[in-house]
Amino acid sequence: MTQPDLPDYAIIAEGLEKTYAGSKKREPKQALKGIDLKVRRGSIFGLLGPNGAGKSTFINILAGLTNKTGGTASIWGHDITAAARQARASIGVVPQEINMDVFFTPFETLELMAGFYGVPKGERRSDELLEVMGLADKRNAYVRQLSGGMKRRLLIAKALVHNPPVLVLDEPTAGVDIELRRQLWEYVVKLNGLGVTIVLTTHYLEEAQELCDEIAIIDQGRVVACEPKHSLLRRLDRKTLIIEAEDTLSAIPAGFEGLDADVREGALTITYRAGQTSVGDLIARFNESGQRIRDLRTEEPDLEDVFLALTYNAGHNGAQEAKTAR
Ligand SMILES: Nc1ncnc2c1ncn2[C@@H]1O[C@H](COP(=O)(O)OP(=O)(O)OP(=O)(O)O)[C@@H](O)[C@H]1O
């Protein structure tokens, strides 16, 4: 602990396992095969993985909705089994589905939820939450009159009524248009600025890349990566150099034998390992070939490339779905 009473990690999972019991018709399913994860306090943590990787199972265990079958987990320093009540009080979960009683107003919805959590009347923050989530002017409207984006914001507010230091968002923007997604993420960043540790699952890898400072990738019930975004992106140690010549190229110039080079749309594209080859060497080779450079640029791998490389298992299409979901 660096500050009194504040844990260094908002969530710690060690060897967390879940096997769903089988039935006559169904084999038991081991959804989590020993998850080790640490979510740093104050971070925006992305939990990524193909469909069926185990993300929802993991979140449901933390939320107290599903029982683990092995390992340990703690939220804000509280063991989810030994100190279940404190652990549950430390986390708010925004579910994938919109599940609200449409006949209540946003204010009533939050008050009811606060009552459910046993928050005394004097300590409730319904109006403050409506303000933070940009819903103050909808305080007394009926939920059924709210737009999709407003409903999602209300769901976030609902998960925050008991003032949890950790907020988990399970695919909060699935099926939401780009403008609304951007708006929702602005609120999430704002909450993080107010000190809330955020864990989110998303299929939109570009957004995870933009928003998250730490990322875990889960595949088939196992963690295949868990590290700061920047080190994850460096993992591939791969860059691409694109050189446009004064004259449009029709073939790979001499000197690039043995390298991963190609001519695309008249430009030379070379993919290389940054640790082994320097841009200077590649440019020198190009000049030696007698060509003159008109323009050049480099491209670095993005989260999608890393995700695909780490979850590339036979029969998996989740990564591909993630790619097409954008
Ligand atoms: N109640 C259940 N009974 C049996 N198997 C289950 C149950 N819930 C989930 N599973 C299985 O456990 C595995 C992990 O599922 P989970 O929903 O945690 O994955 P996910 O990563 O959240 O996927 P998605 O991105 O599609 O939501 C899958 O193979 C799923 O079919």
C-alpha cells in the first residue's frame, strides 16, 4: 500500500478457475483455467478476448453473480469469498444488456438502486450522479422516453450508487453508434479522473488502444497477455516502411533479397523487426538500387495486430469478428 487504506491494486485474481457443471446432455465446461490478473488502482484496464474467452465469466465472479470453482480473487483488498460483502460493495458492474424498469424516472431508478444497496437516504448521490452523467435535465422524465445513449449512461450511474471505487463495464458500447460511443467514453474518462478504477471489455480494439493504459488479453480461459498498453504494442517488434520512388515501381529493387519486401500500389513496402534492422540501412539499400526517394513513412503494429497474433488459434473467429465490428 502506498497510501493509507488504499490498495495498490483494485483487483487481484490468482489462479482463478471456473468449471460450469455439466448435465446429461452437456459436458462440464472449464471457462477459466487459472486466471492471474492485477488491475492497478486508478487505471483504465481493458479486458479483451475473442467470443467465449471467459470475460463475462470473470466479471460475473467478481460481481458475485457466479461462484468460482478454484483460485482466489480480491476487490479493493477484500477477498470475494471471505469478505464477500465488502468486495461486492467495492465494485459496480454495468451489464451488457439494458435492464431497467421503464416506468420509473432516472432519479427514482437511482434511489431504488441505492435502497437496494442499503445506502442511507442522507448519503445518496442520485442528483450528483445524474449531473456527472449528463442526465440532470432528464431527472424526472420516464426512462422509456430516454434515448439509447441516455439509457446507457443511466446504467453507468446505476452501477455507481453505492460509490464503488471500481467500475466494470461489460461491452458498454456494443451496437451503439460512433457518436454515442465517443460520448460514453468521455464520461468513462471523466469518472476515471474522479478516481474510479475502470475495467472494460470491448470488441472495439481501436477504442481499447486509445482509452486503456493496461490491457489483458484472455483466450480460451487463460491470460495470454497482461501488461501496460505500450509494452503490449512493442511486443510484436515489427514495423513497416513504405517508400515511394520518383518513378512508380513495378518490381522490388535490387538489394532487398531476403527481406519481407513487396511492391504495393507502386510503392515499396518492407516489414522488418525494429530490433534487427534499421530504417537507415533500408534507405541506404534503396538509394544504392539507383532509385530516388519521393516520400517515405513508417507504420507500427496496432492493438489489433497484437490481438490477432496472441489469439491466433485454430478454429477461432472471435478475433476476426473483432476486426469486422469496427
Ligand atoms: N452458464 C453456463 N453454462 C455452461 N457454459 C457456460 C455458461 N456460461 C458461459 N459458458 C461457457 O464458458 C465459456 C466462456 O464464456 P463467457 O461468456 O465467459 O465468454 P466471453 O469471453 O464473455 O464471451 P463473449 O465475448 O461472447 O461475451 C464459453 O465457452 C461459454 O460457452
